[in-house]
Amino acid sequence: MSGHQTLVVLDFGSQVTQLIARRIRELGVYAEILPYNTSVAELREHAPQALILSGGPSSIYDEGAPKIDPELLTLGVPILGICYGLYVLAAGLGGQVVAAKEREFGAAEVLIDEAAGPLTAFTAGSKLSVWMSHGDKIELLPPGFRSVGHSQHCEHAAIVDDERDLWGVQFHPEVTHTDRGIEVFAAFLDAAGFKRDWSMAAFAEEAIAAIRAQVGESGTVICGLSGGVDSSVAALLVERAIGDRLHCIFVDNGLLRKDERQEVERMFNGHLHNPLIVADAGERFYAALKGVTDPEVKRKRIGAAFIDVFDEEAKALGGADYLVQGTLYPDVIESVSIRGASVTIKTHHNVGGLPERMRMGVVEPLRELFKDEVRRLGIELGLSETMVWRHPFPGPGLGVRILGEVTPERCQVLQLADAIIIDEIRKADLYRELWQVFGVLLPVQTVGVMGDARTYENALAVRAVTSTDAMTADWARIPYEVLAVISNRIINEVRGINRVCYDISSKPPATIEWE
């Protein structure tokens, strides 16, 4: 992001690398993530004022383990190594890393030996609750370093080289499980001299300018507007950049929540330069999904059907030069490992470009943002609180919340059940406390009794999580009384469901969506 001081996070493969960037941005500094093997020449082009080396799954002494280019130190900027990043720094500067006799995975306590370096904000002699995830340890510190904190099984849990502004921590300050982890980052940013001048207002201004530059003076753009916060914020940014050259299309794919189409039409008709175009495409999507049960195939077919609809609508408008997508950074991270060594989790339908036949460019103004940043940006752009705080809804819609084959009949059953879940969560004043809550229709039928009759109908899982960024999430402790009402209403009011279960899995190891 031009015009701002930049911190670069070098990704060594941790599944929570992106959380580092998010924490840094929370502190008012623009952070971007680059692969660990980014050349020093390319790094110089990004002009980082500081570097953070992320964690990763490797052991530094393994053959082929990722390491830094020794020239990295010629940049002369402060560096903070986290977990594997600590080993990279230590081993690269003459220290020794070995397999630990006692591994540490999970909660631990670090005793602060000295209020210096990474532990500047703390008091010597006090303890810090942290999250560890390592099977190695530093046995011999590199020349110039000293230890400023230790844990029960790790004598060098925090180290510092004052002369070269090099810091390292064994624990993970980026995760919420580490108390006051944000203060480790704050101390590092202060030591590196950051002005903390990055905000959503600044992002909006620069994003609008970037869109104008990409689209040009005459380019036309279409936007798939779902009514969710991502596509809504993306549409507002593009419209502010190019005005009536933006055409928004809402695709009714038959996989929406109950009454979603009517709500979106009410929300946007009259509030855009051009009327909202509504494409009635449910039959097309159901045909594409007929007989399909594999979740990856579902996502790809749904994505292809979306592209077909947009292609047709673009032709009806006389053609378009660009397509807006509300792609977020977690979508990119979970879909393709373009930023480093992180493992692919699942494919998102709006990541990876467009078929050549469409001959349109892609405008992705939110590609580098996390969900909470998009919400702050939405408020900055004037969206209502109700719109901004709508729970995320997957691009493939109910297609990935119906396990097994997707049919109009099964979709209607889930729509009715899902509407009851949302209704009761709102009545209990829990909606804003939850990141997401929804129903999942299972490909399982169970025996039940209604009246004097035996039933053999579908089971439904209720999924509710709390989170701040969707990269990690915990299952929500919804009161039993609320769950009881949800279960009773669904079983009594929705024909086809006779059993309701509650999902108590956190992310990781589970994902938020079931498919």
C-alpha cells in the first residue's frame, strides 16, 4: 500500500501467519505477507521498515528446511522471529537449534527475566501466559544475543540482540491464547520507529484511486452483489471510483437463505447509480449439482455456473471489461499457497481468476483485508450497522451446507430450519456475539417418533462459532434453553427433520463450514 510505512511478514508456512499481519494492522501499521524465499532485491522494492519471520511446520535442521538468505541482514531493519522464525534467525546467525527433550504444545508460562526486547512492556520477575507450539529449542544462542525470558522446558523463550535490533520469541504472540501478545508487537513497532498511520479511511482513499487506475476512464465493470458485507463494500468502493460504469448483478441461484432475494432487492434498489439486475438462475445451478456429492466438485460447479450467468448478463449489457469479486485475504490463504508455504485447505469459488473465454479483468479491492477490517471499512463508507454485521455467508451458499446431493427439496428444508435458528438467536440477543450461526443438513436419516407414528427423517446440525477473523474460531456456548427452543421449533415446524445436533468443534482442527 503506497504512501505508508510497511512491515513485511515472511511466511515460513504457519497456518496463523496471516494473524501476524492482522495484529500489526490493528496497531495502525500496514503489513503484507511475502513468501520466505522472496529475494532481497524484491524485498528492497517493498521498502520494509521492519520484518517479522513467521512460524512454520519444519525443523530447521531437516534437509530442505526453509531458511533466510544471509543477505537479509544487509537490509539493516529490525527483525522479529516467531517460533520457527526464531530458529531461522538463531541458526542463520551462528546459534544451535536441537530437538527438545520436552516439547511444548498449548498453554505455558514464560518467566520474564528482563524487561527488554520482546518483553519490554512487562515487569522482570513476572509471568506471562502464552501459547507454545514447538518440538525444538535453541541450545546455543548466536553471538550478540541474550535471553530475556524462559519457560519450564525452554530456557530461551525470548531473546534480543540490542545492537542489531533483532528479537525472537518461542511463543506465538499473534494468537488470542497468548495474554498481552499485542504488547509484544507494539513494543517491536515502537522500537522500529513506525508512525502507525494506516487506517481504513486511508485504505478506502487508496483503494478507490487504485480502482480508477486499473479500470481507466472508460472501462465498464459488473459486480456480483450477494448482499453480504464483502460484496457490498466492494461494490461501494468501485462505484465511488467509477460511478455509473458499474452494474451490480444479484444471482438468485436457488441456494440462498430464506427471503434473501427480497431482502437484497429492498436493500439496494434505489441506492445505486444503476438499477440492481436480478438473474433468476436456480434451475441452472440445480442442474449443475445433480448427482454431485463431493464438496470440491460442488464448489467448482457452482463457481462455473456463476461465471456463466455473469457472462450472459455482461453480454446483455453490451459487454464489460471487469468483474468485481469480494475476495478476502482468508479466501486467498485457504485456497492457494501464493504467499508462502501455507497448506491449501479448500478452494473458494471466487479465487483463481476467470476463464479465458470471459475476457474480463478481475477487480478485487478487498483481497488484502480480513473480515473485521472489511466491516470497519463498511462503516467508513456509510453502510448501516445491520448490513455490516450480517453473518458471513459462503459464496456457494447452501450448496456447501447441504451435505450430499443438493436438490430443491433439500434446500427448502434447510432454508426453513436456518431461518428458525437465526430468528431465535436474534430473540436471545446473541447475534452480534456470534461470528456465524447456521444449520447443516446431513446426509443421514434417523428414526424418530412423532405422535404414535415412527419417522425416518433427516438430521440437522447447528453450527455456531465465535471469532474475530475466521482464521481461528471456537464453538459458541449457546445457553441450553436457547438450543432447546431451536430444536423444538425445527422438529415441529420443518417437515423432514426429526433430530437436531450441536457442533462443538473448534477451528482448528475443524473448519467453520462443513464443506
